[in-house]
Amino acid sequence: MSEPLPSLLLTDLYELTMLQAYFDCGMNRTATFEFFVRKLPQQRNFLVAAGLAQVLDYLAGLQFTTDDIRLLREMGRFKHDFLESLAGLRFKGDVYAMPEGSVFFPDEPISRITAPLREAQLVESRVMNLLHYETVVASKAARVVLAAPDELLVDFGLRRAHGAEAGMLSARASYLAGFSGTAAVLAGTRFDIPLFGTMAHSYVQAHADEADALEHFARSQPENATLLIDTYDTEAAAHEVVKVARRLQQDGIAIKAVRIDSGDLAEHARRVRAILDAGGLPHVTIFASGNLDEFRLLELLTSGAPIDGFGVGTRMNTSSGAPYLDCAYKLTEYDGQPRRKRSEGKATWPGRKQVYRHYDAGGTMTYDQLTVEDDPRSGVALLQPVMLAGKRTTPSPTLAESRAYARGQLDALPGPVRNLTSSGSYAVVVCEPLKALASIVDAGLHSCRGTGDATDEHDVR
């Protein structure tokens, strides 16, 4: 099930004022825009593409409602004939994109939209909003997966997510990146993500006796009894779990796990493991949560802490350490002519592009090539058609299929790039045809400046 489609007014004002200006001067020929990241954040050696499914839903449903047009009219900024033209606007363009779960690097477009100018321009803000957020979360979640590749990893981020949509999409992005499931019920049902849940400290506090709280919960949830044991004294509660387990066993109920959410997680886990084992509960696993990220998981697992699963929340769905990407959605072609931004520190490569990925005999990624679309190379072409003339080329893959693809991408990363604590470079080779095209565009820009005619040579943004 897809997300409900928001109003097309969920955009930046300048998208609409540019559309009015384009309308006034009759500009609506075919334009190509590409979404890419200019540079990697610190301590990030790669990124994971996500959000394409939501982008395609948005484009497929692109339509101004009567209320949208009424609200724009009431603003007093737009002309009547322009507003009337919006009623029939639909997305009729093409989308080429990397599959969700693809690993990618700076300057590589993960999505390319080709459509009549006002369609391609209008969608900029929302396309960036969707691709950026899910990509930044999936990239953080992938690092957590690399830190603990064989452990149970559950998204615990809903309550501190930056809004409802963020909570939903971070659950989706983290599952795509390799998490085991989520605690967010609506995300689980909407995206078919496995659901996991335990109990809160308030449940224990609401009882006069901690042992009663543990037993009551286990009897209420006999198939999924995960008990929180750090409300008061973690080790004392572990002893209570042993006693409760003996009573429950008489009724055929087995405690599944205990959760520790505070303190020295490694030391508490060691002590609790010893208590559970001595009490005849070696099958009861230990689940940890509380301000976890890839670095903390590395510490815990490297120390040999007997922890079997982790709840990872705030630091994952806010992508702590790198909460945003230096990304862009830029015009690369208009009316058949390549376009290039030349701003200092923000120059772009012109034209429609393709990315080719190369692997060694063992299936490990070795380097990528960035070139123009009509320069076929060996290797795997990463940008594939997902929408043509406004229609999907094939049904979108399931989230489970994208998750499996992402796992394969992570497995193919070279060792230095997989490293979470140090920089590991990966070669993206800019091919000569793309360099030559940039030189041609630059020469044309200089020529236009020399004649005082810069029509259509400026960056739309």
C-alpha cells in the first residue's frame, strides 16, 4: 500500500512562480533534471538509494485539485489563464533511476526525470524531499547493518521521528537497508514489515510489584513475552524473571527475551546472561536498546557482550552524524541542448547521463564510470527506465525484493568502503565524452556572453 498523496501545494513557492513565468513566455519544451549528491558526509564512504517507490506514486498521481487552484487564486500572485492551465496538468514524462537499495557515490545521478519543462520543474521539491530523506536514513541504517550483520535489528524510531511521515518512511528505509523489522504498527501494516514490540517502564511502574508486572505481561503475551528488566535494578529483575519463568512453565508459557535499555549495556548483559543460564533459561535472549548507533553496536559486539538483538531509534531515523546530504536536482538538458551549472563549488555535469558499475571475478565492486547516456560501456548500467510517458514500465519491486537487492549491494562493497570508522575511497571515473560535452557547453556559454545573448543558458534554479 502506498502513502496517501499530498496536495501539490506541498512545494516551494518558486516552483510555482517559475511555472507562471514559463507559461508567460511559452517555454514548455522537454527538460531533463537529475538528482544526485555532490559529496559524501564525513565518516560516510557510500550512500544507499531509497525513496523511488514514493516518487513514482507521487508522479503517477500528479494533479492539482480544485481546492489547490482556489488557494493559489486567493494568493493573488498568479494569472487566471495560468491557473486554468494547471487543471489539466499531469506527469507525462520518463523516469530513469537506480533500483532502490543501490549503493552510490558523489555526482552519480540516482534518478533522471525527462518531461515537459513545467512538469519536470514542478516536482523538484517533493522529489528531493522523498529521495533525500529515505536515502539519508537508509544510508545510516546500512551502517548499522554492517556493524551487526547477523543480529536482530528493530527500528525503534517512531516516537522521536520528525513527524508522522518521517516515522513511516524511516521504518521503510531501515527495513530496505537490512533491519529485521519495526515497532511502528502502521508502517508494518502498510509496507509489510515484520513487527516487533516489548513493553515500557510505565507498565512495570503501574504495578505495585515488579514480579507481578513481568508475569502479567507474559501471560497476556504468551507467544511473544519480551520483558523489560531495567526499571529499578537490572540484575534483581533478572532473578525475578527466573522465578516467574518457573511458574509460567507449569502453564506451557516460555519467556522469549529480556530487554535492557539503560546503564552499561555490555556489563548488564553479561550479568543477566549468567543469571538466566544459572536459572535454566539459556534459551531466553537479551535485547538491548537506548541511544544506539553503528559505533555503539561495534563497541558492544567487539567487547563480546552477550546481546542477541538491538532496538535502534533516534540516531538512525535522524541519521545522527550526517542528518542531511548535499544533494541537488539540476537541469542537465533543455529542448535537446545540454545545460550546465557553473556556480562556484556547485558546478554540474551536463546532459543525460548513465552510470556503469564494474565488478571483479569475485563479485566485489571495483569502480564506476560516469558518462553520457549514448556512450555505452561494459559493466552494469545502473539507471534503468521505471516510467515512460507517465506510465510505470513494470510493477515496482516489493520492499522485500528491494531489501534483498540492498543486501547484495552491501555484500559487494570493497573492504575499505565497508569500514565504518575510517575513510575508504571508491573510484568514480568521469569518461571523456562527458568531459568533452562539458567543454562544448562551456564554450557555448562564453560565446553567448560575448554576444550579450544568454537566452536559455542560465540554470533554471
